[in-house]
Amino acid sequence: MASQTQGIQQLLQAEKRAAEKVAEARKRKARRLKQAKEEAQAEIEQYRLEREKEFQQKQQAALGSQGNLSAEVEAQTRKKLQAMQGGQARGKDRVLRQLLTIVWDVRPQIHPNYRTAA
């Protein structure tokens, strides 16, 4: 009987050690999974940053050329506006003189449809 209780005790201790080893293995596995997940997350973030940087460069190249075109168009528009304003200023006095001459040059005439009452 003593040998049976001793055998049971040894069996219980072996089960306990096995359970501890299984728990320890699970902890190690969980740590490895967590570490693998963190590494994967870091790789994903690095890849995302690289792609974002690449996108920004492409976008900058595309917008840079558009920005230059827009600046050129704006400069040409300013030149044309200045030329028009200069031409308007030069012709303003001449046009005003012509208008005033026409308005002041009054020639009294009888309208062709006027009929005198006889």
C-alpha cells in the first residue's frame, strides 16, 4: 500500500511538472507569437512609409510641373493686363476729346419729317 501511495505521489508530481512545462511552453509560444506580430507590424509600417514617400515624390514631380505652368500662365496674363491698361490709358484722352468734340459740335437742323402747318 505504501508503494501505491508513493507511486501515486510520483505520478502527481510528474503531472505537475508536465503541466508546468506545458504552461512554460505556452508562454514561450505566446511570446514568440507576440514578437513575430510586432516584427510584422514594424515591417508593414516601414513598407507603408516607403510607399508614402514614393507617392509624395511622384505627386511633387507631377504638381511641380503644373506649378511651373501655372506660374508661366499667370506671368503672361499679368503682362497682357499691363499692356491693355497701358493702351487704355494712352487712348483715353484721345477718345474723350473725340466724344467732347461730337457733343459740343451742335448744328441746328430741321428734321426731314417736320411739316409746317400752313
